[in-house]
Amino acid sequence: MENNQAALPNRGEYQNYMQWAMVALLVYLLICAVGMIGGGFKMATGGHAKELFAFASNPFAGLVVGIVATALIQSSSTVTSIIVGLVAGGLPVELAVPMVMGANVGTSITNTIVSLGHVRAKEEFKRAFSAATVHDFFNLLSVLIFLPLEVAFGILEKAGAWLTSLFYGAGDTSMSGLNFVKAATAPVVNTFKGATQTLGDQVGGITLIILGIVLIFIAITYVGKLLKKLMVGKAKDIMHTAIGRGPISGITSGTLVTILVQSSSTTTSLMVPLAGSGSFKLKDIYPFTLGANIGTCVTAVLAATAVTGNAQAALQIAFIHLIYNILGVLVIYGIPMLRNLPIKAAESLGHTAADNKFAALGYILGVFFVFPALCLGVSSVI
């Protein structure tokens, strides 16, 4: 009897470890799913994804290109890296600046898709949808503030040029090989890609995108269930130490995690089930997403260090992306009257979406389709 009682805690610990291992596996599959969606888009477009950027003839068109390209490719890191390459190939820096702003907005669609995994539970969905869209509202507010200033005064372009002048000539220190997350997920992504390629590029690409979305739903559903069981006691305390300790800790944590996974979409998406399960409040998640905005800039900087053509301009646009996101945090989060606007808007939208699921669909269509269409309409007049 005593032996059985002594064995119970060990059995409980074993189950706990197995559940955490399952969470790690599901997180890995979630990252793979994001890679599958991006790979499927590239396959479906026949390797001509860069042609999306050919329409950027003015700031509003550039903003639309950034939003749409990132929403389709599902990675702001990939899009900004492509932009760096285009600038190195001769794309004017002033046209590239609105693109990187748009990339920040477009990357938010991943969070929203992930939050839909909680749609069957009203309270969970309200929390998850609010956590997903607070990132959207912050990025939209940042565009509303800085795009007019950039068009009028070119402040980001000038700041990027100044910062580049300090670093240019420091030597070629390409660190693009540090993307170990991409290397770790490549076997799974390539296996699915190889299987779907037999259907042809277009059909196979669309199939791969659908499989990626399904995998996201499966991963998020089970991660949410496991986290409800696991996020108690010490585990919850550890996470709160990193994220819920204050804005500086949250921003720093978001930055570091995003540097490691090199994808703000992945980082912020992982926070959605934590918010949905009630483990963290929106005010705790908010600073973490701001850190993700800063951390995602590292990929573009790494890409710029590997450029052999117009290296100075490439590094300039990479630094512009970094300066833009840091300034966004300093201005919006630093000014009290602006700080809580994204939170209030996200909470209001989350409440509305929980009561009416069509509101969530309307929001997605509005931000990622209607808003870009309006921008294109304005750009055609200019």
C-alpha cells in the first residue's frame, strides 16, 4: 500500500512531463503549419511571389503590397527579406518603406486565424480574439501615425540612412545560417510539399495551404486543452515571471522569443491559446506582441548582411524596419493616451465577435481586403 502511494507522485510527474512534451510537439507542428502555408503560396504562384511587389508605384500601393503579400506568405520576416533583396536590386528605398509598414499589418492575420480555433467556446473565443487583434490595432495605429509623417518628411528614410552610415563598411558578417527553426521544421514541411507536388504546382500549392490551416486548427485546439491542465502552480508562475511582470519584461521576452523563432506570426500566435485559456490577461499579452514586432526585424537585418549588390541600401531598409517598430513602441506605448487604444479596441471587438461570429469574419475581410482595396483606390487617384 505504501509503495503504491509512493509511486503515485512519480506517475503524476511522468504524466506532467508527457503533457509538456505533447505541447512542445504541437508547437512544433504549429510552426511547421505556418511554413507549409508559406511554401504552398510560393508553389501556387510558381515562384513568382516577388511580382506582387511590382505594383508599388506610390506609398498607398506600397502599403497594400506589404499587407497582401504578408497575409498570403504568412511571414513578415520572409516579406521584409524579399524587400531587402528588391532594394538591393534597385527598388527605391522610399517605395520600400510603406511595404515594411504593410508587412507589420499583414502578419497579424495569422493570429486571427489561430484565434478561430477557439470559436466553439464563447468566453475562450472572446479572450483569444481580443489577444489576436490587439496586435492588429497597434500596427494599424502605427501606420496611421508614421505613414503620413514619412510621406511628408521622410523621417524613417533619413534615420535609416544615418544609422546605415555608422555600420556600413563594418564587414560582411552574414548570420543567415542561424535560422535553426527553419532547419528544424524543414523535414516536415518538405515532406508535405513533396507529397502535394505530385498534384501539380497550383493544385498542390493550394492543397498545402489547406493542410497548413487544418494543422493550425488541430494544434491550437489540443494546445489549448493541455495548457488548461498545465498552466497551474509553478508553470504559471514561471510564465508570469517572463511575461506578466511588467511592460519592459514583456517587450523583452517577446523580442527574444521572436529572434529565436524568426517569426512574429509564430510568436504572437503562441500567445493566443494562452489568452484563450485564461492563463494571461490581455494587458500581459500586449507588451509581448510589441516585443515580437521588434524581434522580427532581425531576419531582415541578417538578410541585408548577406547582400552583395547594393548592400548599403539593403541595410538601410532593414534598419528602417527596425527603427519603425522601435518608434512605434516608444510613441504608442509611451504616450498614455495612445497606449490603451489598441487594448480597448481589441476588447470591444472580442466581445462583439463572441456574440456574433460574422463580426469576426467581417473584421478579417475589412482589415485584410477592404482596407487594402481602399488604399488602392486612393493610390489610383494620386
